[in-house]
Amino acid sequence: MISPPPPRRASAPRLPRRFAAVAFAFYMSAIMAMVMSAVITAVNEGIGPGYVPHVLAVYLLAMPVAFCSVLLIRPVVMWLVLRTVEH
């Protein structure tokens, strides 16, 4: 006897395709701002007591700046890539 298929798991809602550039900017800026906050804090303050809270405090400032920067700079970067990469 053939068993019934497993129940489908509900998937998370997805953004419409037209928001792909904004989603890209959000994820890229979130990751890069965290990496840069951690590295710059480690270089300037060292890794010791209070390191993580200090990184998070710096990240709160860096993330919105990075997000806006990626949104604004992305078209310029795409233009440069199109002129640099063979297609």
C-alpha cells in the first residue's frame, strides 16, 4: 500500500521579486556592519571585558549607515561590474 505524502510545512512569507535589491542591501549591510564593528572594536579596544556590548553598541550606529550606503552605492557598483566583466 502506498503511504500518503508527509504534510507540507508552512513556508515563511516571501517578498515580491521587485524588493530583491532592498533585501540584498539589508543582508549585505547587516553582515558587513557586524563584521566591521567586531574587527574595528577589537583593533581599537582589544578583546576583553565589555567587548560584545561595545560591538553591539557600535553596530547600532553602523547598520543603518551601511544599509543606506549599500542602497545608494549598489547602482554604481553594478555599473562598474557591467563594464568590468565580460558578458
